[in-house]
Amino acid sequence: MAGGGFVGGGTGFWPPEHEMVQGARGEQTPSTVFRPVCDAGTAMLFGGSVWHAGIAVEAGWRVCLVASFSPLDED
């Protein structure tokens, strides 16, 4: 299996207008999917306001660490 123990998976992204395309089974499919092709310990950073979701792996297992950061409020 690629990526040290899993096949498939990734992170799906939708455009700001939230326009989603209907998939074959009626689910909302992302307009772009970034698939993990790197070694363990790599990271992907993006703005949290971007519509995104994890894509299920097809075989094996994958562990993801999700961290969220927000600026301090001046008030």
C-alpha cells in the first residue's frame, strides 16, 4: 500500500460559492481533492474558512492530526 499503510483518502475542497457537484450516489463531491503522496510527518496548511472534508481511505488505515489556530481578539 502507498503512503505506509493506506490506499486512497485525501482532503476534498469546495469553491467559496459552496457549489458542489452531485456524485454518482447523490453525495456532494469536492471540486478538488489533494491526495497524500508524501511520507509520514508531512503537513498541509490552508485557511480554515475554506470548505473542506476528509475523504475516506479505500484500504488500510490513515491517522491525521488536525489543529486549528485563531488570532487573538483585541477586545
